[in-house]
Amino acid sequence: MTRVAQTIRKALCAAVAATTLLVVSTSAVEAQVPFWKRSTPTRVAPSPTPIPPGSVRVEVVLLRGKQRLPGDDSVVWMPDLRAPAGAKDHVKVAQNKKQFEPRLAVVSVGSTVDFPNYDRVFHNVFSVSTARSFDLGLYRKGKSKAVRFDQPGLVQVYCNIHPHMAAYVMVVDSPIHGLANDQGRITLRDIPAGRRRIEGWNVRGGFWSREVKVRAGRTTAVTVELDISSWRQASHLNKHGKEYPPPDDDDFRY
């Protein structure tokens, strides 16, 4: 064996001996420490299983005497679940055949609504509601104007030329909201489990509020009955706070 090989062998033997001594010394030291003072390895707890959200299925029923009518002009939202910053809707309420389509819309705070004119006559969309007042002025077919809604509340929308035209924009501070179908039914999804408050509004039945228990991964059914026996269609003033002029054939005026 060469001198170099002998030197390497001696170095390896010395390293093995030092390692063995260190292990023995550490074991000896730990043996002198009482077991209740000895350190134990840290265990990482498993991540908890996420709780699945639930759903709420709402049916709105309008009561008029013995009649039970579907609450199709209804909107529902979850007021306790606030909309995150930047969460906005962009919807359209068109003027078509001298009507607003749709008649009822719901948007989150900060959203924009377009009001396009599809009729061959002029329209003047306006609102004097506390939540949002505006006056879009006269504009013809093919034109569209937009309004941003920054405050929660009910906004009643009219045309300054046609008194029978009316629409409603419900602005809510919640990302979870919905409109009823023609059967008066609405399903809200992805709701955190627990006791929640649910609110709604109907064109004839007005505002209502309920408390529901949302179950994880399940659907909770809620039936809301609203008495509309005393409801009557109320007339409104124009944007100047005056009565509308007598009916005229606006096909010839505009």
C-alpha cells in the first residue's frame, strides 16, 4: 500500500471514530436528562377538511284574498355577505316597444347599467330616487346611455315621455343575489354554512326579511308569503315633479 493510500485510510478511520464518539456522547447526555424534559419532535397537524357551502331556494307567493300568485317580480339577496372590492355587475335595461326590458334588475354596489333605446321614438330615462337620481335626456333609436350605481337601495326608473314605462333597479351590497323566475322561485348558491339573514323585495309585496339556517352541502327551502290585497298601481310625476301632459300620439311627435 502506498503512502498516499495509507494517509487516506487513516483519515477515514479517524472520521468514523469521531462520528461514533459524537453519537455515543449525545446518547449519554440525553440519558442523563429526565424524560419529561427531553424534547419531542414537532408534529404537523393535518389541514382541516373545508366545509362545503350550501344553497337557499326561495319561493315567493303573493296572496290576494284566496288567490296564491307567483311572485315573479322579486329579487333576493344576502345582506350579511358583503361584496368584495371590485366586484361589479354590468347589466342592460333596454327601452323596447315602449317598455323597459327587463322590468326589474339587481346589481352590486359600484355596478353600471346600460339603457339602450331600441324604439323608433325618443325616450328620456330618469330617476328621482334617493339611492340614485339621474336624467339621461332625450335620445333616439340606436343610442345608449349608462348609469353607475354607488349606493345601495331601490331605484325607480321612468321615462319622461311615456308615463306607463317603469323599471326598478335594486342595488345591494352583496355578491349573492338573484331574480325570481316566472314561478316566483330563486336559488342562491355558494353560501357559507351557518345562520344567515336573507332579504328580498317584490314590486307588489314590498320588502321582507327572514333568518335561515344554511346547511353545508345542502339546500334550504324557504317560502315567503306576501299579502298584496291592498296594493294598487300608483301614478308618478315627471322629472320636473309635475303631472304628465294628456296622452298624445308620440309616433308623430318624435
